[in-house]
Amino acid sequence: MVIPHFGDYIAFKLDPVASLKYLKDPEVTKACEALKTTVYVACVTHLFCFPLPGVIYISVSMTLVSQGLSDGQPDRFILPDMAVPILPNNSNPLSRPPLNPTLPLPWPDCYHPTLTATHCRVRNDLTAGDPWPDPKYQLKHEERLLEIYHFQDVARRDTLRNEHEALLAGDAAGDVEDAQPDERQASTVTLPLPSEHDAESQYDGSVHKTIEASGAPSIVSKCPSKLSTFLRSVIGKVLQWIPCLHPDLENYDRGLSDDPLQGFNLFGATPPDTMLVVEVIEDIESVKQINDSWNFFRQLDALKRIEADYHERIKIKVQADIDHAREKDEAQYVQLQSKMLKRERKPSPVETIAMSVSEGMYWRYPYTLLDADHAIADAKSGTNI
């Protein structure tokens, strides 16, 4: 295991058992152990917390690498050209300039499918005082550009989805039948592709220009606040002790948000137990061929099914326990009612005397009911007959 840096190219594989360990269920563990995992390659674009002593996992975001243009995910409106090349590959349908790692990757024809970004946990095996070697393959400053391409392609994907949904809605309403052929064709075209001039302007080293051209959320503030400036100076003093930060303050300074609230937790939040876990492979050059990046997300789907099956199983078990408890309560209620019905009510002493007097008087004297009522009243008052 190794702890990645910013912009570090890593080899990794999914750790299903650690990912669903929080469920603490033997059946889930057994199902996770049966999952077959493969090795993938990705570039780490963010570290969300630092590998301090006592921190078991750190959270990172990364974008996967494919060898050749991937097939995309057409059913999710993700096209093959939603990618950016990585040197030594410089071929790209959108004329995007290639990303330039510190060393060319050891595989030919590599791309970053921009929508393969994911967020995960990596085990922290760094011991205080141990060396943290620099990565061999790393994007020094272009991980921001990779993020901007991600925003651009997200916008394209959303536009394609919205156009498709509008077309379906028009078919349902009968509007498409009245539309002209050229209008129908216009409703299905993709967004205009960036021109060669646009690609060059996005790669001229100006992060501000690239963000403004992409329409992505602003990551860099042009007017830093006093508190943000103070936090930068604090981080500048901490840099020499925290090697996972950018190696120079000038470059990291551009990535620090001007939002003062983001500076309160300088070392990042501990990732939740529900976040998926990946295992970093120490030797990236041991990977002979890069697997299809979208297969990683299919493995995540399998992991989600195991998790969903667990919750469904727990739901059924809880409902069965509720039904069993209800049946038990109903049986006890019926049993209690039965006992209460069988219990005979004992008459009071006055009622006993009245009944005996009335029965005796009836057989001894054939008088009217009115006389019998008087006799009962006398018995209650204690008059001797």
C-alpha cells in the first residue's frame, strides 16, 4: 500500500470487504469475498484529508484511465469523445491538448474518460517519520484542467439528456409529427465541439481563463479575503511538515478557496464508513494492460446490489419480527378474554338471601308477584318472615 499525492497516477483495485465492513454482516462479507476485482489506473485529483497518525483512511477523488477511447455509456448519454488524451498520446476527437505527466505513461494510447471521476477511501499506512516518496507519474498542475474538462462534459451530457427527454415528451404530445424534418434533426444534435482555437486558449496556463471558458463553478477567487490570506500564510508554514500538500505554496495558493469556512478544518474531515474503499497497488508499472475503466463502475453496481440485498433482507426480517410479535400479542389477548369469560360472578349476600326467599315463598304460597316483591323488600330490611 502507498499513500497517493495530488496528481499522482496510481494502480488500484476495489476492496469490497472493506467497503461494506460497516454493515457487520457475515453474509455480506461472504458475498464480497466472492466478487472478482481487477486492477485499474487513475489520476488522483484531490486529497480531502491528510494522512495524520491515527487516521485509518483518507478520502481522495480520482479520474480513471482508459487505453484507447472507451465505448462510453450511450444509455446514460456519455459519449466516447468525452475524454482527454495523455502523453505520449496526442490524438483527440475534440482537439483537446494532451495532459503532460512528469513522465509519459508506460502504456500507449491513454485517455482520461472525464466522467469516470469517483470518490473513495484509501487506507493510511503512513507512519510518522517515514519517507513519503514522490510519485513517478504525476500531473503537477494540470489536474485542474482535467476537472474543467469534466465540467464541460457533464454539461454536454445533461444537454443531451434534456434534449432526449424533450423529444420523448414531444412524441407523447404529438408535437413531433407536426415538426419539420430539419427541426427534428436539430433537436438531436450534440453541443458544438470546442474549436482548435478554444482548445489552445484553454491550455495557455491561465486557470482563470479556462474556468470562465468552461462555465464551470469558480474554484479560484480573484479577490482573496483577509482571513483567506491569513490561512494561506498558516498553510505556508505547515507545508514543510505536511508533504501531501502541493510542493510549492504558489501553486497550492491558487487552489485554496476564498471561502473562509473552508479554512477552519485544515486537515480535512475523516471519511464516512459508508464510502467505498480501494487498495492502491505499490508498483504501477506491474500493470501490463489497462482494463476498461467502465468495468470498475460495473463492479460498483455489483457491490451496490449486495448492499441493497442486505437492506432488503433486514427489512424482511424486521417485518417478520413485527408480525410475530403482533401474532403473539393477539394470541395472549384471546387467551385472556377466554379466561375472563369462564370466570363466574359470585352474588352478594343480599342477592343470595333475596333469591332464596323468593324461591321459598313461591313454592309455599301461591300469591301474586306484588306480594313476592314485598317479601323481598322485607328480607332486605331484615324483617323476619
